[in-house]
Amino acid sequence: MTARTSTRQPLVLVLLLALLATVTAAACTPADDLRARVQAIPGMRLIAEKPAPGGYLLELAFRQPTDHRQPDQGNFEQRLTLLHKSTDRPTVLYTGGYDLNPDPAFRAEPTELLDGNQIITEQRYFGSSRPNPVDWTKLDIWQAATDHHRLIQALRTIYRGAWISAGASKGGMASVYHRRFYPGDVAGTVAYSAPDNIDDSDNTAYDRFVEQVGTPECRAALEVVQRELLLRRNEIADRLANWAQRAGYTLDTVGSADRVVELTTLQVPMYFWMHKNPADCAGIPAPDAPTDSLYAWFDDLVQLLSYVDQGLAVALPSFYQLGTQLGTARFSAPHLTDLLRYPGIQEMRTYIPQQIPLHFQTDAMSDIDNWVRHEATELLVIYGEYDLARAKSFRTAPGNRDAKVYLAPATNHLARIATLAPADRAEASATLERWSAA
């Protein structure tokens, strides 16, 4: 009896161990494994998890030095989302250039085309990705590019497939700047609607663009509505001031409702062609339109909420970058000269509290432009036909490998590969697919 019992115990133990291993393996899901690997990255913190179509989404924070040149002099957490498909799929690093877009359903175009993983970053100093106290001198294109570089280095330990970077508008600019300083980080970059403002003091390109875009009839209608806005500026400003007061908003930074009206009226053609198309020309208010209708159209176009102090505070890092390195668009608007009151209102100083110093670096964008023209490879830049961003567009040299600028016909600031002409669309898609196999 004793002998028989002793011979059975090892068999029972083996069966129990096998069962335990099976249960443990079943409990350790791919999500558990990814979560553990991500949290093991030094400086990475898991904030939340969300279900996402075709995968799952991790909301993360990654600790970044405030100054990459002096990493021991303070830090902050940069927020990001990680949409996981598979560690052997391509990974797209995407930025919109501003706050984080946490929508688990959002897919950047390259992510969809490649069926890849996707990382979306909040840019330094935007949203909650800001050191405390704020040292504005550490907000520049090199520091932001180095944020992306460190993030790629950290996550490449998990995602070893091809990396692609992409971004739209200011995010497209950030993607180009990242490639200039760290050209080997990714296999290729797609930059959408990214202006190349080499000389911030020369705005003739923007003036020429608004004088030529669209039809003569539509351009004339925009000029008429601009004049009408300023002819009725007291009524328009009163509506803005009353709305702001009721909503608890203030207008101290720009200075007054009247100053906001003049500033945004000068920008009407820019906003119209960035977000509208010729089919919308019929909706431009006529000179005899009721003031309420004129105001409603104007507010919808320029988003007056963005110009109250509370709206400006959200976008302050963007204005700071425009006023120190990126440059901005200004318009001479000779058809409005007799109605203008505030010389210099279009300068970036208008948007930024006086206590924050602004010193423009004239060589920052010329350096980027020189790199794109003569050294950039694996870079696709896409502009829409009606978009003001192409007034000052990036240019590439014929000898630059896989570097090309595309123009999407009859499209605005939302130009994408999908909006290109068929032959260009096929070529750009094939290029992106080739990069993903690198």
C-alpha cells in the first residue's frame, strides 16, 4: 500500500503543475503582457486603458527632461496614447501639433493604410504636458524633436517593425523638424499641410495667394464681407463683448472686442480657404445681410472663442512658437486700409501676455528649409489646392530619395493621400507601403 501510494504522488504532482501552468497562461493575456512591458520602460506611466476598434488603447505619460541639454534640471510628463495592434506591425508616430487627441477611434491616414500601431503625442507645453514652473525658453523645435526621439527609443524595444512619422498642419511641421534633427529615427515621414515660413518678414507670398485662389467672384465676395464687417464693427464688437461677458470670458490679451474684430477680419480669407471650398462661396453674406446673420457666419468661420483670454491660454504654446521660431501669416489687405485702426495688430505679440518675452530666431526655419531641399529623404509633403499653407511650401530636390511634394486638387487644409489625383495617390501609397517593409 505504501509502495503504491509513493508511486502515484509524482504523477498527481505533475498533473497539478500542468493544470496550474494552463490556468496561468490563460490568465496572462497579450494585453497583460503589453501592459507589463510598457510599464517596465523607465519613466513610463500607465494612466488608463480603453477599448478601441481593432485593438486596445493605453493612455500613457512619459517623463521628459525640461531641457534635454541639461536632463538633471527638472522634468515633466508628456502624455501620449498607444493604439496596439501587434508588435510586428508598423508603428506610426502621429502628432496634431497641439493637445492630445484621446479619441480611441481616431486613426491617422498612415495608420489606416498600413493597419499599424499608432502613437499620438501631446506636444511639450500643451495641455498637461508642461513643466512647473514654466521656462518658455525650453519650448523650441529641437527640444520637441528630442522628445519624439526619446519616445521612439523607449518604445522601439517593444515595436521593432518599421516606424513612420506623420502629422498635420503644425503637427506636420513638427514631424519635419523631428526628421531634420533625427533623420534615422523613422523609415519615412508624411507631413500634411505644413507651411515652410523661411522669411517671417516677407508676407508677399500670402498676399499673392489670397489674390489668386478660387474664382474672382469668390475673392470679391470675401473682400466685400471683410469691408462690411469693419463698416459694422461697432455692432459686431458689441455682440462679441456681450457674449464674452455672459459666458464669463475676458479680452485683456488682445485688448478689446474691437481689436479682436479687426484682427480676425484681416484673417477671413485665410480661414475661408483653409476650411471651405468654392461650393461655400454662395454662403458668404451679402452686403445687405442682417447683422445677426453676418456675425453668425463670421463667428463660425474664425471661431471667436479662440481669441478671448481663455481660448488664447489654451493655444499659448503655439503662439509662442510662432512668435519665436515658426513665423506666421500676415495680410496687407489694401481694400481695408481706410477702415483699419490698429497697426501691427497681426504680430504675435498681440496673442501673448506681455510678461512673456518674445525673441524671434530668424535662422530656425531657414535651417529646416535648407535640410529639406538638399538632404531630406523618405519625406512626403501634401498640400491642398485651396490651402494657404502652400503659399510658403516645402520644396525638395529631384535627387532626394523618396522625397516629394504633392498637391491635392480641389482640397483645403484637410488634404490627404486619399485626396490626391489617382496617379499621385497610387504613387504615394506605394511609397508608404515600401517604407513600412523597411
